[in-house]
Amino acid sequence: MANNKEDYLLVTWEFIETIGRVSEKDIARRLKISAPTASEYVSKLVDDGLLVKRGRDVNFTSRGYRKVMPMVREHRIVEVFAYKFLEIPWEDSHSSVMELEHLFHGDKGEKLFKNIGRPETCPHGNPVNPSERKKEVSASLAEPGKYTLNRVSFEDRKLLREMSSVSAFPGASVELLNDGDVTVETANGELILDPFTSYALKLIKV
């Protein structure tokens, strides 16, 4: 299925929420498309007044933020539905709903939200209300010590699969080590994070 406007906006959100910035190259890599294709579509979104480009960086306009927030909410609601009711594996629930979520806009999304118990977060710990913020820190910026794993802001299947293998789920107690590599240690093993994914793990100090 060809990527549409929502896919571009959601990917832009994902990068900005994780590391505070995104480029057309990042968008192309995440959507598995060519750089020229990404550039062309981003330019359309700039013309639509949803995105703005400053140098290599892409960001939302205020109108773009208002547009993407309900999309993020709907995506996370459908993730809960896929994980809890369709029994989609934790590491697959993000990628599996990229088409399904388009069916649950507006009233349909709200009905689904109500019928699945009004969840506060998606399976990866991200708040259904995307404006909600907790006092958290990225693993990349945290001091070594004991933390609670709060959420995974960049829902990459490979990263999620690795986290699942050591039971590094939201709410888990973890120890952050930094001996040259950023490492998260759980009761079931450890996970060595690369520079990018270390930004994706959001921790709360114990």
C-alpha cells in the first residue's frame, strides 16, 4: 500500500518526539522509500501548511501539530486493540496497524476507545493523549542507576523484539549502565543500545 499523508505525519511525529528533529532522509528510511519520493511528498505537506523545512530539518507548523495529534491518538488506540484483542505480538503491534488505523477516525475511534476500556497508553507505554508528559529522561541522557522503563517512543520492530527478549516492557525495573555503551539491564538479560535507540527508551528515576 502506498504511503499517505497520515504515514508521513506520524513518522515525522515519531522522530521529533524521540530526538527532537527529523530530516527527509530519516523519513525516507523509516517509510522504506527513496529520498526523492520523500522529498516530493514533504514538499506537498509544506505547501499544505502542515510542515516547514529549515535547512535539512523538517518540523510541524502549528496547524500541522493540530492535525497530527488526533492521528497519534487513534494510532495508539488501535495498537491497544491489535495487541489485546487480536493478539498481535507486542513487537508487531505498531507496524501491523498502519493500515487498520485509517478505519478508525473520529466517532469510530472514540467508540473503539470506549469499548476497549479507555486505555491510558499504547502497548509500548506511549500516552493515548499525546500531549501528556511525565518527568522522564531518555536513556541516552540519563545517569547510570536504577529506573522504571516508562515507554518506547520510537516503535521500531527490531528494537521492540530485542526488548521483548529480555522482558524490557513498560513498567519494568531496569538498571542503566554506561561503560562505553549505553546498556539497559533487566532481570532477564541486558540490552545494548545504539546511539539512536538510546533516545527512544524513556526512563523514570526510581
